[in-house]
Amino acid sequence: MKFDFFLHMPFSTKIKLRLAASLLSALIGIAGLIVSQHVAFASEHVKGFYEGFSTGLIGAGIAVSILQIRFLIDKKAQKKREIEEGDERNRFIYKQTVFYAWMIGMFGLCIAMPISAWYSEVILMTLYTVFFAQLALYLILYAVLKRIR
């Protein structure tokens, strides 16, 4: 099965999928905000995290929804965006950006793990888990994409 179905679908369909995903994100944020108001948490810090994260989801969902609606309404902006997304140079820059961000994050984890060992075993194990989950995900995706391309 090919995974590049998203690349070959009509651009207006991509916009509609992005709109649906952004609205879902906002709804999840609203649900999280409701939960944060009605559940007793172990600390105010945890409650604040839920409130902040949920508010961020709502804000991002609304912002992306507005952008996608603009592309659906304004055909000129939609065409310009379609050309930008299809441009090979922009795709290359995007891939490089994702790769370097991932590598810097992994190196950051490698630096943070030994430092965190001085302070908390829980933090150390959390960082190890994140590191190895990211590495496993990378290796699995690499194997899958190498097989299908």
C-alpha cells in the first residue's frame, strides 16, 4: 500500500481534511478544558497544565481553521498555496527542517539524560522512554518507507 495518497489527492480535499483536523483539535481542547474544571487533580500545577494545554489546542485549532476556511473561500490564495506546497524546493527545505529539528531534539535528550540522573530517577526514565520511543518510531518508519518507495 502506498502512503503518498495525501500527495495525489485534490488540494481542496486536503484543505477540507486539514479543516476537519483543526476543528477536532479545538474540540479536544474544549473537552480538556471542561475536564480540567470538573476533575480534582493532585496539584494545582497539573490542573494548570491541563488548562494551558487545552487552551493552546483551542487557539491552534481556531487559527488553523480560519486559515483553511480562507483557502476554501479565496481561490487565488488556494492556488498560490497549492503551488507553494507542490514546489520541490519547498518540500526539500521542509524535509531538511524536520530532520534537523529531530536530530537536535535527540541530541538534547542525550545531553539531558545524564544531567537529569543527578536530580531525579523519574525524570531520567522519562527521558530514556522518550528517546527510545522516538528512535523506535524513526527506525520503523524508515523501514516502512524504504520498502514502499
